[in-house]
Amino acid sequence: MTQSADTVFAHTTVLLEPTVAMVLGVHSLTKLDKHSVSGVYVDATFGRGGHSRLLLQYLADDAKLIVFDKDPQAIAVANELAAQDDRVLVVHDSFASLNRQLDRLGIAQVDGLMADLGVSSPQLDDGSRGFSFRHDGAVDMRMDTTTGQTVAEWLSVVSTDELADVLYQYGEERHSRKIARAIKAMDSYHSTLQLAEVIKQAHPNWQKGKHPATQSFQAMRIFINNELGDVESFLQQSLTALKADGRLAVISFHSLEDRLIKQFLQKHSRGRYEEDEHLPIPPVRPKYFGKPARIAPSDDEVKQNPRARSAWLRGAVRTKQEYGQA
């Protein structure tokens, strides 16, 4: 018997109810009746569909939910859901293509955008994907395994200096130079466990309870998938994709992504921009979002799902200010 794409590996959705409540504009889902909300919503990172499935419980029959993902395995799960629910439209693409794909579907703007920027448990636990330093597999790390360069291919050609820069910039790894030299001294890059062991041996200062390869693996994954660039593009496109009073809800798991989201929402909710910082009298700028909200997982959630401990949910409501107009 062949297992379906969503049952091979278990996945626990982080900040499930708070995210859906935020994108629907309520403090608690108990305030809403099931199947009562019309409109068009986007789950920009479908994963295994936890947020989407809960959101669908509150969407009316005439609503639409557009789900994006780069991962072919996630798309297989999304297609199964769409076959059962005609409110669901599936897009195999990065959320960095948000506006282009909405245009293709004939959708001008949406009522809500949600995204979970974390790597899913199926991706982490499946050694063949190359994300894990605990399960052996090819050094791949691509979110979309149908296109692009693998980490192994990149490591075979990158210079030691550029590798060190990537480890430092995207992994905030203080020992990036030493680790980069050790990686480049390897004969091949066929095994994630071998790569993790080389990093472990090269790392001079292990943090208790944290594998010494954690930050280096994070850095290589972020780089090879252009994750920060995609997040920046997605956030910028939310300015035009969201209707007035539309809601944005984004979960991040590490400081680099969280900082991007925080700064984006602060800038567009306060009307304060970098180019104005040194002016004696800053001009009045438009405010495209209301006051941002920030939510952390509860203690109970972290206890039940330790992978939630570093998560932050941030979001805000789009103002009526049309983008680009003062």
C-alpha cells in the first residue's frame, strides 16, 4: 500500500489557531461561526496544510483559498486537498511570485495573507532532502527539488571566503572562517552526516543542547533557496496584494527573518523610511499598515512541540492608503 504524501512524516503546525485568527481579524476563533467568512485568502507556505485546513473550516462556500509552495511533496498534499475542496487553488511556486500568480489567476487583491516560514517536520525528518544533520542523505537542501543548484553542487565550486561569508551572514556563525576551511578540505559532499561531523570537529565552541552544525546548515539552506530575498519580495508585494483592511500574518523561526518582518511592519505602520533618517525635518509619509501585533507560542505549545520555541507570529491590518500615493 502506498502512503499518501501527507502521512509519511508527522508534522505539528505551529501557532495554528493564533495565525488563523489573525488572518481572519479576530482575537479568538470562538468569535466566528464555521463557514461564515467570504473572500479570497492566501496560504503562502502550504507545507502540510495545517493552517489551510483550519482556515477552510471558517471560510464560506463562496470563498477561495490560494495555496503556494515550492516543495513538490507539499504540492502533492495540496492537490489532494484541492481534489476534495473546490475552494482551494494550488500554485507550485515561491511566494516571491505572489502578484504574478494572482494576476495569472485573475485576482486583483486578497483579504488575507498568511505564511509560515519554518522548515516543516517532513522536510527535516526526511534525510533524503538534505536538511538534517541527524538523518543521513544527499547534501541537497533545495525547497524545490525540481530546479536549481544543490548545496553539494555549490560547495564543490564556491570559494572558502564566499562560503565563510554565507555561514556568517545567514547563520550568524562566529566561527565561519574555520568551519569554511574544514568544509572545503572535504573530498566530496555526498553525506549530510559526514558534512555535519566535519563542522562539529571544526567548531571550537559548542553551545549546550545545540548541535554545532545547526547554524551552518541553516545558513546554507537559506542561501541556496534565497529565503531572505523571497521574504523581502513577499512582504513588499503584500502592500499591493492586500485589500484595504486585509490582514497579514507571518510566522518566523530565526532572527534574520523575524528582523525583516519586524522592520517592514514598523516602517510601513509608522511612515518612517530609511532615506528620511538624517533629514532635519522628516516628511510626512503614508502609513500602509496599522499597529503591528506580535504573538509567541504558549508554554503548553512549546512543551508539546519543542520546535515551536523559537517561533514568532507577527502581523498587521492593511490601511486604506493606496500604495504609492502620499
